[in-house]
Amino acid sequence: MPLYDLLTGFNLYTWSFSIASAVFCIGIIYRIIGFFRLSIGPERTGFTTTSRIKAFLFGLSGILVSPVRILHLFKAVILDVVLQLPLMRQNFLKWFMHICIYWGFAGLFFFHALEGYVSEVIFPGYQSTLSPFMFLRNIAGVMVMVGVGIAIYRRKTNFRLKQISRHPDYLAIAMLGLIMISGFGLEAAKIISSGVFYDMVEEYGSLDEEELPALKAVWQEEFNVQFPGEIIQVTPELMEEGRILNEDNCTVCHSNPKEAFVSYPLSIAMKPVAGFFNKNRIDALILKIHFLSCFLALAYLPFSKFLHILTTPVSLMISGLAGQQIKRDENKATRRVFDLSACTQCGTCTSHCAVGPLYEIFDNPWVFPSERVTRIRESAWGRPMDPESRDAFSQGSFICTMCNKCSQLCPAGLDLQDIWKATRDQLEVESLPDPVIRIRELLKKHDSEKPGLDTPLVIKPGKNPVVESLKKSFQAATFSNCYTCLTCTNSCPVVAVTGETREFGSAPHQVIHALVLGQAELAKDASIVWNCLTCYKCQENCPQGVRITDIFYQLKNIVHHQEFGI
Amino acid sequence: MKYALFSGCRTGFDIPQHPKSAKAVLSRLNVEVEELDFGCCGYPVKEKNLDAFLLLAIRNLAIAQAHNLPVLTLCKCCFGSLKQAEYHFKNDPDKQAMINWLLQKEGLYYDGGVKIHHMLTLLDREIDEDLIRQSITRPLDGIKVAPSYGCHALRPSTITGFDDRPDAPTIFERIITLTGAEPVNWSKRLECCGNPLLDKNTPLGEGFILTKYETAEQEGADIICTACNYCHMQFEHGRELILKSGSTTPIPAILLTQLLARAMGLEKGWTGVETAA
């Protein structure tokens, strides 16, 4: 069959395979160089590409000389890479989906696509048309299809997964689906094909011209080959003769096509169009679609989430060996870049993220860890962010509480914690730290523009919208109960330490009093609001039930909203 | 009785010894815990956005409600957050409707009534004192412990209901006494640790933790005990500062659950302390 495949689409096959392989190889080399050259986080001196390659080789040799580590590695390969047990513990359906695609696809890749190098070597007398190979190929195909089906179902029904699924995710699923559907279609088209039947008789059979009708009768009646325009007079004697011929000529290398338990029913469904198919050799066309879709996926692999097929096993091994405790900083830097390429956008991190639900409030996709991973990877590989997105990215990054849940749950074994730490460091270098810290910087600027203490305060008449909004909040509205007894200021530990109450805004009672006077601007800028420990001593002691600390929180919220729109 | 253990975000990477020791202690006391897929308590986003705070906090209570379990927190900031959010939720019908509308997107709903405990309130109110006494196999006789109370569980007392006398609480001392150790009457036991100002007004925040270390030692403590993730991290930060300045070696600051685990013979040292020293 491989030879036959080669013959039918000789030029296209060789050409497309050569191009796809070249793109694949160049892509992989580009990636490997990138793993050692690119960096996530602030640039550090001394981390040249060579020093990182050296550190990697040093670490690798450290593993290879230690029997204990080899044992750990072996354990990681079996339990995490092959059996994917961590995924099974998390979510059975997800595990089942991935195992179906993973094992099914691996089976097809090694025993079908590479049959000349694997199946023919391992199994003496291997023929792609023989069972159990034909049967197993259908099993593997069904596994992938089931996996693909569950993948689509999950991405369409899980509300969080739906939010983060992008075109590349669906494209990968679609490519896989196309390969499988064209594979089954090809097998079915070949089953009904009279052309394939004649080719094979010529190549493998040794029978006379007058014996042919008998064989045709058997293959038509029992194995669904369609001979358009021909009417074969089927008699019991002819069938008997045909069965003997089949036994002598065909069965050594060709099992009953019914063993292809998916493609055979499919070929029966193709019966109505068999005439058109066989006259135009549609089987040859489907063959082209099949191998072209495979080669397209091959070429696309280094540039898509398919890359995880190669990278994720390695990241799982690293995680099995070192966990989150890589010693050398150079290797940490390399791992960060590498890990990003091992992400499959499966959405586990985002589904379990401690602050993920805040997407609903902040409408900021960078709250989601999986979205950040994708964007950090794109930035690292040469697609920088525009300033506005960078700002939003920073806000999302600093909502993360560094709880480490994503790293602990990641089915690909990524050390995300280290990536978050490095990106945060980088954002701080870029003067994009946590919004709360940025607000403090802004207030410092305001401070220098303020009139001095000697300038008398001019109270603006009229209603202040901020104060009016505070009056509507059941907690904040309590400010109007204040009679300036100063109990809050006297119990404030910050005032006690700084000893400062002369400058306006350094004591809590001044803030509350400013609100009573309708001076929201003064209250928002007050240093005590931003130096508040939130110890709630003032609120606890207030004889009038003014919720001072909660009012401070709301003032901070208002400034955050003014500066960042949320 | 079974509880949903709410360890808090900070235990995932920075202080894994907290849930680890807590689980060991609870298991010794025959308290069953389950670890649900909780999120953040809301405390870290409270100064950014009140709605965000409420959503995160109430979402956890909704998860606990779905499992019909009371919540057991290890951290005082988590405890205070959940308590405050529940109070706000109950008293603000508009927010109640908004939060539940957001929660129903992931199939959750909250209508109040989930009990919120902190490790200390659990030990003090829910577990038989004799059972705790009996499980202390290696009493910490002669060790003087300075309890650092932690603000967000204590205040606002009408909402948190942490101890009967918020101005002069004794709940921490009561539990320390059970271990055989002697609580120190520490002048700064109710003071803030300064962690909320870390990275925001670092020198001001660090002043508080240094004062706490200084006074605890002066007033005769052998160790400081905390029952809060943020306090604990601040004490670790303060410890590094003191060690870096090279003046003295500060007394250890440990978690309540580590103190108990030690007294119950479950832990040999104070995990993470000896190595730091």
C-alpha cells in the first residue's frame, strides 16, 4: 500500500513532504535557539546564551550520573507523561479526552504514518491491509475522534473555557479532525474503489482473465467493492469459485475489509456515489487531502500549540525531577522560556484561579493565567505589547495573589509561579507596578502641587458628587455622624508612630471632617488614607459608629476607579 | 464535625507549613477537614474595588454552602474578609443581587448562613477543652509565648465576633495555656504587624514589625506566636531585616498550629524557623 500511495500522488507527495519537513526542522531549530536566547523578566548580566547552554548541560549531566534521579525521571515518564495520572486525579473527562487523542494519535503516527520504520520492523509479515493492524488503525482513529469530540464539547460548554478559547485552539482541533476524517474517508473510498481492486489484482494476484469475474463477484457481494456500469451475474457456483480465488490470491495480505469497523460502514454509506467516486478516482483525491493535511500539521507544529507534543513531555520530566526548585538561575531563565512553549492552553489554571472570577468585574483578560502565558510567550518571541495593553496586562498581573495553585495544578508541569514573579519584576522595571503603588506615586506628585499650610482652605459650595455617592453607601454614609471628638486619631497607630497631625490629611478625623464639609478631593488625597494599616482601631473605638476604615477603603476604590477606570 | 479548610492564598507557596501543621493538629483532635476549590478571600483586592472583594469572598461562602460545610480559616485576614463580606452582603440588597447574578454564571448561589471559623475560635468554642488537653503529649512547660493577635479577626468586633472582649481579648492566651506554655502579657499583642503597608510605605510598615520583635523580647517572650498568614509573612520579613542588619538574632515567630503540633508531638522543631536561624 505505501508504494501504491506513492505512485498515485508521486510528485505532490514528495514535494509537499519535503517542504513540510524543511519548515518543521527550521521551526524546531528556531525554537531551540530561542529557548536559550530569550528571557522572561528583567535582563540580568552574565546570562548569555552560551552560559545558559553550559548550565543546561551541567544540569543534564547531573541527572544522568545519578541513579536516584534517573529513577525519578523514569517515574515521571511513566506516571506523568505516559499515563498522565495528575490529569486523571483532576478531572476524569479531561484525562479521558487527552488520553484518547494522545494514545490514538501516537498509535497512528508510529504504526501507520511511520509504518515502514516501525510496524514493518517490529511485526514480520506486516501489511496495512491485514488485521489486526487494519482493525487497530480504526480503533486509534476512533479514539482520536472521540477525544476531538470531547474537546469541542468542553470548549463549548465550560463557561470559563469558552471565554479563553481562541482561533488557534479550534484550528488545532479542526486540523486533527481533518486528518482523521480524511483517513477514514480514504479507507472507505478504497474499499468501494474498482480502480484499487484492479490495481491490486494486477500487482498481487496471479489469475487468468476468465477467473476475474468470480473474484469480482465475491469482492462486490461480500466486501462492498463497486464496479460502476458492470452487471455481474452472481451465481452460487461463481461465488464458490471466487471464494477459492480470494483464498489463494488475496487473504495472505488482505483481511476482510469489515475488520475496518468504521471505514467499512462508511463505504456502505458511499455506495450511492460509488459510480462518481470510482470513475473519477476520488480515492486518489482523498489520499491527497489526507497526506497534505498531515504535512500541514507537521509544518504548523513548531509554530502552534502542537509544539506541546514535543515540549510538554520534557516540562513534565523537569517538573518530576526538580518541582519548583531549580537551583541555577541560568536554568531557571531557560525553563521560563521553555515552559511557555509547553503550555497547551488547556485552561486548568484559569478554571481554578483564585482571582479568575474577577474577570467578570474588571473585564481584563490578563486576570486569567492562561491568557497571560500566551501573551508573555508572544512578547518573548518578538511581538511586544502596545503601551495600553501593557498597562492592562500589568493590572491583571498584580491582581494575582501568587497562591501557586496554577503551578500545582498545571497538567503540563509548568512552574508558573516563577514566570509570574519574573514578569512582575519586569513590570516594576518598566514603571508599571501594582496600581495601588502607582497611585501613591501620583499622589506624591499632587502633594508637591498643593498650596502650603499657610494658604487658607477655601470651601467650595455646592454638592460634591463623590460625597453624594458615599452617602448612598450604607457603610460610608456613617461619616455624617462624626462630631470630631478625635478618638479615631488618638487610637491610630500610624499617627502614634509618625507623630504628625499638623499637616492636613495626616490624621483620620481630618478626613472624615473633610467629607462632612463636602471636600472629597481633600479626603481622597489625604496621606493617612494611603498610609492606613486597616487595623480598624479607629472604627472600633468611634463612639458615633463612623466606619472610618471602610470609608478609607471606599476612598481608595474611588481613586482606583478614577485612575484605572475600574 | 467536618469543616471546609480555607488555607488562604499565601499558604500555596510561601507558608505551606501552615495547612500542613493545621491538618496534623486537626486530625489529632478528630476534626475532619475537606479542601474545596476555594479562591481568594477578597482581602488583597479590597482597596481596589469593593465589588471585586465581595464577589471573591461570597463566592467562597457559596462553594461552602454547596457542600454544606462550615468554613475554617487559618488566616485572620481571610477570616475578617469573609466575615465582613458576609455582613455587607446581608445588609446591602443591591450588592446581594449583583453578586448572586455573577455567581450563577458558574452555577453558584449564596443565601447566607455559612458558619465561618478561625482556627482559634474553633479550638476555643467547638472543641472540648479536655480533648485538647489530652492530646498534648509534650507540654511546652516553661516556654513563654507572646501571642500576636492580628487585626482583621479582632476588629470591627461587632462584625467579626472573635472574642467576647475585643478591647482585652484572651482567646489566644487561653489556647496557649492549654499547651503548657506560658502566655506573656505583651504590650503590643493587639498591634498591627505592618504587613498592609509592605511595598506601599515600606519603612512605615517595617517599623511596626521591628517594634513588635523588640518589645516581645524585652517583655520576656521566648517565641512569638501568630495565627495569620500575613502576620506570619511580616514576621519572616522582619526577621530577615534584623538578621541583615546584623545586630541580633530575633526570637522565633511561629504559627499557632506549629505550636500545637509541637505540643502534640507531631512536629519536632518549628518548621522553617531553625533553618532560618
